Amino acid sequence: MKIKVSKVTSVELIRWACAMTIDSESNMTLDRIYRNEHSPMRTQMFTVEMLGIPTFVSTHFRTHSQGITHFVKSLREDRCGNGKEDRWTPTNHGMFLNAQSLINLARKRLCLKSHHETVKVMKAIKKAVKEVDSMLALYMVPECEYRNGCHEDISCGFWERNE
């Protein structure tokens, strides 16, 4: 498995979006915008390459669609497949997404109720994000940490389930 994350936009784009909302120059920082989760954070765009991940893990990521465009290697027999693929067959999956989508993705896919292979890939994504945007990586946490307790029907045991 190989994970690569690239940042496509800069903090200047956040400042432009903020300036549009307040009608004056903005000195907004990445930390403040990510902490507050205000809409200009969606100006921060990223590409994520997941190479050689299991097909079923790709499917887990594919279920997330808000603010994300997916590009997944075709396993069709007339393309790249051979008809013998199974859920563990390695595939390539690319995502074009914004900062809010990365936070939302992390909330679900860092949860220990996710499959351990999916958690492993999400941890690798977070590590790669940290290399290109360390502030964003700080806010990529599991749902229980984000919401101060577990809200799953059955807790993994890390936090007690909140009623």
C-alpha cells in the first residue's frame, strides 16, 4: 500500500473567501478556520492517492461522497480486471476533496468500528495530510473524540456509548 496526499490550494484562497464575507481584508489562519469549521475551509483542496489497497477498503471510502470526487481503478475484464478478483484484490483509488471532507472522512474511518484495514489506510492518509497541512491533521479525529463520546449502537470500548 502506498498513500500520497498533495495540497492543491493555499491559505490565500481561504483569506479571499473570508474577505468576501466580511467585505475587508482577512488574516484568517488555517488553525482558526479548521477549528471553527467555517465554510471557507472548503477552499482547501487535496488529492489523495491510495495505491494497492484492498478493493473492499476502496468501497468503504467510496461510500463517502460529499465534497469528494472518486477515481477508482476499473476491474472490468475488458479493462484492468481478469475476472478472478475478490475483496482483497489490490486496487488504486484517487480522491479529489476539500478539507471539510477530510475531517468528515476521518471521523468515520478512524473509528475502531471500521474494519481494521480501513482504519490502517485512514491513519496513513492522516499521516500524509500532516506532511502537507499539519493544522488540518490535528482536526482529523475519530467520531468519539469529535463528539466527546461514542454514538455507535455498539461501542468499540474506547469510549462508553452515550445515550
